[in-house]
Amino acid sequence: MDSGGVLRLDEDQQKALQEEGRVILKASAGSGKTTTIVGLYLHLLRKGVGTHEIVAITFTEKAAAELKERIYRGVMGEEKLKEKERIVTALTHAPIGTIHSFCASILRDYPLEAGVHPDFRVFEEVESDQILTEAVRTYLDRLNSIT
Ligand SMILES: Nc1ncnc2c1ncn2[C@@H]1O[C@H](COP(=O)(O)OP(=O)(O)OP(=O)(O)O)[C@@H](O)[C@H]1O
Ligand SMILES: [Mg+2]
């Protein structure tokens, strides 16, 4: 396989490229999961799959930024990739990010269907803690006023 400036995947990592459809990677810390995902992403691009057709999601902002950066570097290092420049540009809008941002983008596209305000935003953790505390307090107050 052309490593395209990205690490050559070992035998186990290569298996992820042979699977069609969904792939679940489960391995210990630092064992090469992100490397495999980047390899899979590049493999799909080489097959002609569009950046908008590949959803690459992770949990933290930090992991998402690392994934995007490594995919970007991988694409830059690909010598044989057709339309590389167009793909590099398209990567800016590619769905590579946190699961929260991916879900938010779907809700923003379909606010009526989802029953949410089109201008909603995701709470920061501190905010959500405060709101949850307030909601529980309001609920308990109501409960107290009934009994
Ligand atoms: N096939 C490989 N050959 C050589 N080095 C590799 C290979 N796969 C991964 N590595 C190296 O191993 C290290 C960890 O890889 P990677 O970041 O992909 O692991 P990870 O499982 O995603 O880690 P984390 O659990 O921290 O997210 C990196 O330095 C990477 O360059
Ligand atoms: Mg990783």
C-alpha cells in the first residue's frame, strides 16, 4: 500500500481497510487506532469516496483536532491521489469532529423535524451543571408545593 507520507499500517491495522461499511476499532492507549482511522480515511479517498460521505467522529475537541490534522497531513502526503487540491479544500468542511458537533449539525439542518430552536447552542459543561441544578430545584419546589 502507498503509505503517502503516513505510517505504513501493520497487518492488524490493514484489516480495518478490508471491511466494508462500519468498522469498530478497539485497542489500548497508544496502540495505533488514530493511525488506522487516518489510513482508512485515505483508503476511502483513493477509492473515490467523497469527503462529505465519510463521517469521522470522536469524543473530545482535542482528539477531533488531532484527527483532522492527521487526515489533512495524510492527504497532503498522498502522491497518487486524484484531485488532491480539491480534496484539501473540501476537508475544511468535511464532517471530521466531535460527536457533539456532528449531532448539532444535523439538528441545525433539520430543526423543525427535531423540534429544536434553529438557533440553539450546546451548553458548556459549567452551564449545563447550573441549569441541571436549577431544574432539579424547580422540580423539587413544585413537588413540595403539591404535597
Ligand atoms: N503501523 C505503525 N507503524 C509504526 N508506528 C506506528 C504504527 N501505528 C501507530 N504508530 C505510532 O504509534 C503511536 C501511537 O499511534 P496512535 O496515535 O495512532 O495511537 P492511538 O491508539 O490513537 O493512541 P491514543 O490511545 O493516545 O489515542 C504514534 O506515535 C504512531 O506514529
Ligand atoms: Mg488516538
